[in-house]
Amino acid sequence: MNYTTYTQQAIPSFSRDEQAIAQAELYTHLEFQAEAVAPTQDPLTSRDRRIIGEIIEVEPESIRTIWIEGGITVWVQLFGGGRLPFDRNWFATRVAQVKATLPETPRERNQRLETELKEACKKFGLYYGEIDYLVFSTKVYRDGHLVGFVGWDEEGWYARPRQYGRNRVAPSAELVIGLLGVRARVAA
């Protein structure tokens, strides 16, 4: 009959510093492995980080994440391990105040304009080509035929039926597409 004999191994003794270093290395390794297996999507946009950074007076890039605990406390986690608690109502009030004064970035403006253009094109049965985001302009087509050029500048939305010529200006993408002589598609 076979018998298994167990022996006790000596546990190496570590100083507190060595143990803290080893624990930090383990956490870093586990975090890296978890990210490799299931990458997390960042819930905060760059605008969110700018707003939070303005409120707590830190660089937006130093903000890792944010969460609400118990419906009362807003926690802001910083890269580097720091956490800051805030009253939820106070934080919500400050977010509203900062949002009202924070200027729109070029990227946010382009996203807003593209959404408006997409909705207008859908109404008219058009589609648009590649957008030049530096000057926000593009060509619009219907059934493979060029309808005209549409863009946005400091005057607002503009359109012209040919590459060269005079711009026609309107306050919305829908109105400016109408200036190209395009009629909205109607359901049959």
C-alpha cells in the first residue's frame, strides 16, 4: 500500500518593504493580465475628464475613473492610486456649472456637425463622401450622382452646387441641403 507523507516547508521571511513591493508587482501583473484577457472600455470621455479636472483642479489626464458609492458619495480615482470623495449633490451642481462654461473642442464640434449632416442627408435620401474635418466639408450624392458641396464655417452651414462658385449659407444642415434644390424623399 502506498502512503503519502507531507512535509512542512519553511516560509521565507520578508520585510514589510519587500512584501509591499512584491504585492504591488503582483497587482500590476494581475491588472495587466486582466486587461489582456478582457480589455475594459473607458467610460469617461475626454470632455468628462476636462469637466472633472476643472472641478477638482487637476490635469484631466490624471483622472482614471469615477463612481458613486451608496448614492451619496462621488469618488474620483486618479492614476497613481489617489481617490477623492465628494458629496453627490455638490458634485452634480459643479458639473452643470462647468459644462455651461466649457468651450466645445474641435473634435466635439465635428461630431456634432456630422450627426446633424447625417440626419439631414437621411431626410433627403442623400449620402456624403469623406469629410475633410479640418474645414468640415464634403460632397453629397444621390443615387451615385454628385448633388453638391456642403460644409460648415464661422458663418454657419454652406452649400454650393459646383466645386467653384458662390456659397449659399443657412443656419442648419437641412436648410442648406434644401438650397441645393434637393427635395425631401417622401414615403410611397
